[in-house]
Amino acid sequence: MSNLDPNAILRGAQLTVVGAYRALQNPKLFNSTLYRQAAIAIAAGFAIRVLISIPLLVVRIALFFVGFVVDLQKSQWDEKFLSSLSFLEKSVLQLPFFLMSLYRFVSPAMDEMFMKSLEWVDSTYIRKHQSEDPTTLRAMYYPNMRLYQPNAPSPGALQGEKSSSQLVLAFAQRYTRRAAISLGVYLLTFTPYLGHYVLPAASFYSLNEAVGSGPASGVFALGLILPKRWMIVILQGFFASRSLMRELLEPYFSRIRFTKEQKKRWFRDRQGLLFGFGVGFYLLLKVPLLGVLIYGIAEASTAYLITKITDPPPPPSESEGFAESQVAWKNQKEFLTLDLAHLDKLNADDGSKKQ
């Protein structure tokens, strides 16, 4: 089965809705702390909108004064320039998405949201199966997960626990590298004669490893037909969704110690499902002012997702070899064929004893 199988993408999109619904049912989220965090999130969303609008505002003021010298009414190049600048910020450089993702390093709220939701998923599972034989129920996720130290080094690493500043720096470096590549490709599209082929060629090169030569060739052909802006929005949406999933899963990977190669294989095996889940929330994050708040709901939903595509973790003292055992998605075929009403079925039948 392809890692980017349409059924996996569809199931991931369904889990966006189901996971958000399950997360919002958690009464522990609706307390004074959450309301305070929600207010901060909305304020952060407003601050992000202001930060993004500052460059456009500066340019508008500059053009206002230029208008006293040059007649801008006839040419309308100023509006085209502002439109291009806005597109560059939001779709090419993905600045709003970067600032929202940066919020997790400013506040521990996202990590707390994940752990609270994981606890809620466990309690909901027990409540649903309280009439069944306890020995047939799956093990719990939260009791052992909370014992793991976040951001501890990966196996074989020599450095100690990473500081918040190191994590922010690493995140900023990843974003800067992606933004520089995106900006470079975008500028090359204006090259005479060859510019028309730059975006399709870059799309094929980027997608070939991720989805295979067949789909990548299809995107290449599509890039020759679709307008440049459409292709940029589609491609940036694809890669931003993947990036979003990596950030949402950080509370899990900061505790369960995977090597770089194990993590790469873990994502590849679940690629379609994670894309479907991520693209749903990526689109929701575009809601004005509420982006950071929706990011929190996405984080809470990811806790539900984890219980469907991984096994319950053992105690830290028994964790040796656990990460390698999780690389392959063991119940992929069965999970993708289940209807939404029976998503807990595989957990109930896995034979793991409840802790």
C-alpha cells in the first residue's frame, strides 16, 4: 500500500474532525487556565496579524508619498506590487505559519494540552469498555508517557537536555532554510524563457522522494498548465502541512527517544495519514485571529491520533528497543478499513493488558 494512499489521506482528514471533537469534549480543558491561554492565543493571533501587516503598511505609506510625484492611478502598479508582497509573505515565506509555530516555544501550553488530552483519551477508552474483561483492554498511554523527560537527548547523543533557546534556534534555522529555498525558487520563476519550467521542475525534485516518481510527474505536468500562484499555494500547502505535523508531534517525540533515521522511517510509513490530518488543520489555521487557538486544538487532537498509530509506551526503565518497534505502522491496513464508529476496535483487540 502506498505511503500516500488516498484512503490514508481521507482517514487522516476524518481524524482531523474526530480528533478535534474528542479533544473539545475534555472538561479539564475548559478551566480558568485554558480560558487564560485562549485569551493569550487570540491576542497572539492579533499580534501576528499586526506584525505581518507592518511591512505592507510601510510600503503603502511610501507609495502614498510617491503618488505626489508619480501618477499611480493610471498604471496601478502600486496595487500589483502590494498584492505581490502580500502573496510573498503569506504563501511563499509562510510568515503567519512560522509565527504561530513559534508560540509553542514561548509557552508550555501546547505540551500541556497534548498531555491533558492524552489522559482524557485513556479515561474515555476505559469508560467505553468498562463492562468488558479488563485483561482484554489495551495498555494506557498517559501513565507511562508522563514519566518521560521531555527534550532528553536521542540514543547515542552526547549532549544533555536541550534548552528552550536551543530549540528555538533549531526551529528558526529550519524555517530560514526552507524560506530561503522557497524564495530562491520563486525568484527563478521570473527568469526569461526558463522561468515557466522552474516551478514544475522544483516540484518534481521535491516530491519525487516523498511521493514517488509517478505522482511527482503528474504534479510536474500540472505545473505546466496551472497559473504560477496556484502551484505555489498547492506546493507550500503540502510542505507546510508536513511541517505542521512534525511540530504537533513534538510532545511525543520529545519524550519517546527516536534516532534521526528511525524518526524518518516513522513519518514515511504514516505519510498519507499524517498529510490528511495536517492539511485539515493547516487550512483551519488560516482563520483570522483564531490561528493560535486552533493550533492548540490541533495539538490536543494529535494526542488522540497518537493512540491510533502507535503502541502504548512502556515505563522509561523498559524503553530500550521501543522506538524501533514503533517505526513500522503495524495496524495500517486494518485501521484504514475501519468505519469511523469503530476506531477503537483495534485498540480493544490488541491484547495488551491495561496498566
